[in-house]
Amino acid sequence: MTNKSTELKGKGVLLNEAIEYSKGSIVSKTIIKKKTGTITLFSFDEGQNLSEHTVPFDALVFIIDGEAEIIINKKSHMLKTGQMIIMPADIPHAVNANKKFKMLLTMIKD
């Protein structure tokens, strides 16, 4: 695996251009991966989803393009470009792409 984050260090980056859509797929690109947490870009084509799951730490989702449905503890939240939400630790959550969208996911471990 090449270290893509090294290619980005010290450079201005437009997040929306840092990851592409792929028909019928979810694409992920790890920007930073440390034992203390990760920052990952995702693109979701329309109709794709991440099924309900939990993680043992908070996760911040920032929508950089499009519109996403984030479900936290069975409650739906519709987010658009420029909006963010924190998915609390140990609470079930899921992600649905009713339309295609891109997001930045930041997870900081305790």
C-alpha cells in the first residue's frame, strides 16, 4: 500500500476533487491513519449504503458533496454539502446514499 497521505502533506487540497465517484460503488481513501484515529474520504454512488453498525468511539461526518442520509439510533438525519454530524460511540448508525455524495470521516480514538 502506498502512503497517499505523504502525497498530500504540505499541499492545499480541494476535498471534493480528492476522491472520485465510481458507478455502483463506495470508494474510500485514507488520508491519515494513526493509532489515535483516522481521517478518510468516501464517495458513495446513488443506492449504496453502509449497514447499521457501532464503533467504540465518536465519529464526525462532514458532507463535502451531495446529500446523505445518516441514521443514528434509528433516527434519520438528512445532510447536505457543508453540513456535519457526530455519530456517538457505541450507538448504532448507518449511512445511505439516496443520491450520490462524498464525505470526510474523522474518528478519534480515546
